[in-house]
Amino acid sequence: MAKPFHLGWFMNFSPDAWDADFSAGGSPWDGKFHTEMAVALERACFDYIMLEDTLMVSEAYGGTAEVTLKHALQVPKHDPIPLAALIAAATTRLGVVATMSTMAWPPFMLARVASTLDHIAGGRFGWNIVTSGEDIAAQNFGMDKLPPREARYEMADEYVDLVCRLFDTWEPGADVKDRATGTYADFRKVHTLNFEGKYFRCRGPLNTVRSPQGRPAFVQAGGSPRGRAFAARHADSIIATANGIKGMKAYRDDVRARAIEAGRNPDDIKVLFLAYPTIGDTREEAYAKYERMINAPSFIERALASTSTVTDIDFSKFPLDEPLPPLTTNGEQGSLDKFAQWGSGKTLRQLAKERFDGEIKYIGTPDEVAALMGEVMEEVGGDGFLISSPFQRVSRRFIVEITEGLVPALQRRGLARTAYTKTMLRDTLREF
């Protein structure tokens, strides 16, 4: 019998496919398009919508912002927190995950806004934990450059520990609302924290009521060994970018082993692998659509510039028709490893064309792609996919292709839920 897997959607609060025939039209900044998109995802019973974020106008490609601004590559990008509140108010079961950086948010303020959003969402909010990976972002917050990755994760471990303790400064039921005594909250159940760490200090308590989930769900993308250890310790769901079935299985097995070492039940962590489906009424139509995309005049430039943005490496410096030299980064190492396909011998041009798929191409009719996803998950062992679109440029047509084409095909195979059974995000993630 088929085993269902989880589905999320990875996106930015950024322009839609503005230059395509099926763009949303109008302003994307009032949140209506993205909110309508979230409602469609809820109808399709997705676990959550994930609002990714960065905090800069990237100049990683070519040393200027020309290409990133020309192609709207992760900029303009608006703050995900107000959008998360809009989406939460427009939905009732879909999880709403928003990105907040440990570099940019003071821990008290992050805990406060996360608790607030979890209330607005009725227990469906999730925090995507990032440390930020770009020096130019650090410079927007008064720093010359980011600390090394290992130090960032050490700081983030303490940061998350502090935030969790802040969530717990209000005991369950502290807001007694006792009319007989005229008491809203029992002061004996609201506690001062007086946290003194290596990197952070905070008195506490939070001045928000304890959130419906106790703490929001935690999402994280850990690619490097240190990042995987961080995710295994904290995350309820992990955004994964491993290459091929072998790489996907190795990644999931590694994270689950690290979770056991951290004293956690590995089944409580859902690893969702990024997937970029291309759907057509026929296999030929889907492949023709895919070929048009990767052979568009600007595709190589856009692919390399978008990769530069997340890895903080200038790929304009390397010859297109030669393999990449060995590279490491203080940015997103996992994204670099997936893109580079180390040992494959592929040229940079070939890698750019495979920027959004790698070894596995989810291309075909809804039934063909659903069957492939089922086969992949069976080999990997779980836990599901995080759907996205190239350059995160979403059109209404693509949303319909996924929510009314691919998802029903998955549901017919017993690979995706047909109805929600839980009301809170962490419970939805642990449903199966």
C-alpha cells in the first residue's frame, strides 16, 4: 500500500512571473496574489507554505546589482512577516512558515512576533531559522562581514535555546481569566528568565501569552555537516537540496542519525526535498516547455546570478564551457554542492541548465510526475517534497498545474492527503 508523503511550497514575497503570459497582473505587493495562492494550496492539503527571505540587494554576480535587479532575482523582495499574517487570516489549516534571521532579529523580538503569529494562525505558524549567509546582508546591520559558518551556528544554537526559554516563560494556562478574583494572568505562572549566555542576554519574560503550539514549528535548511547537526537538533521540518536518489537518501539518513544522537525521535523531523516540476498535458508538451525555459537567451545568466546570490560566489568569473574548480563558501554550502554536482565533469554551462533539477527531472504529465515522485520517496524513505518554481517566479497557471493537476494525481495513488485531520502545524507534520 502506498505511503503518503508531505508537501510544502517554497516561495518569496517577490514579483510573480511578471513577464509571462500567465502572470498575476496588478501589484504583487498588496499580498492578494500570494494569499490567493495559499488558499489554493490549502485546497490541495499542503502541509505548509514557506516564505523564504534575504536581507540585501545582491552584488555577488559580477560585482554589481545590475543582473539581479534586471531579472528580479530575489529582489525586489518584501518582508514575509506581514504576508504571513495575511495568509494566516485567509486560511484555516495550511501551515504558514516565515523566515527570520538570527543575525537580524533580537531574540526577544523574534520570540514575541513568532508567538503573535502563532496566535493569529491558530497554531499554524512556523519559523524558518536562518543565520544569513551573505556579507552584504551583514553590512546592512552594522557589521563588516558575517562570522564564519561554524561560529554562526554556535550563536544560533544559543539563540534558539534562548527563544525557546522565552516561549516557556509563560506556563500553560497562565492566562487564567478568573472573573471571581478579577485576575487575567496568574503572576506565579509567568517567570523572569535572566538568560546569560556567551552571545546573548535577556531578562524576560515575554509579554505575549503562550502560543497555541507552546512554540511555533521550526523549519531549517542545513546543508553543511554543522548545519545538519543544527537542523537535527531543532527542526520539525528540513528544507533539503541533495542531488539524486542516492544523495537524498544519504542526506535523510544522516540527519536522522544526528537526531538520535541529539536525543530526538527522528520521525519527528520531516525532510522535504526541493522539487521544480514541469507539467504538461502530454510528456512531449512538458519537455518542450522545459526546453524552451532552459534555452531562453537569459536563462544561463539568470541561473548563475541566482546561484551567486545564495552561495556568495561570483560565477561570472568562471569559463562557461569548463568544469568548476573546487569551491567552498561561507554562504549556503548545501546549495553550492547541489549546483556543482562535484565529480560529474559537467561544464558550468551544463550545470546552469540543470540549476533547478540536477539528476532527477520532474517533467511530464501529472500522472507521470506523480509516479516518479512516489518512486523517489520509496527509495529515499520519506518524507516529502517542497515544491517551487525556477527563480521562484510563480504564475497562476503553474499554481493550477500543481494544485489541480499534480496533487490530485498524487492523491489517486495514495501519496498525498485528501483532507486535513489536524489543526496545528506541528501535528500536521507528525500525522504520518
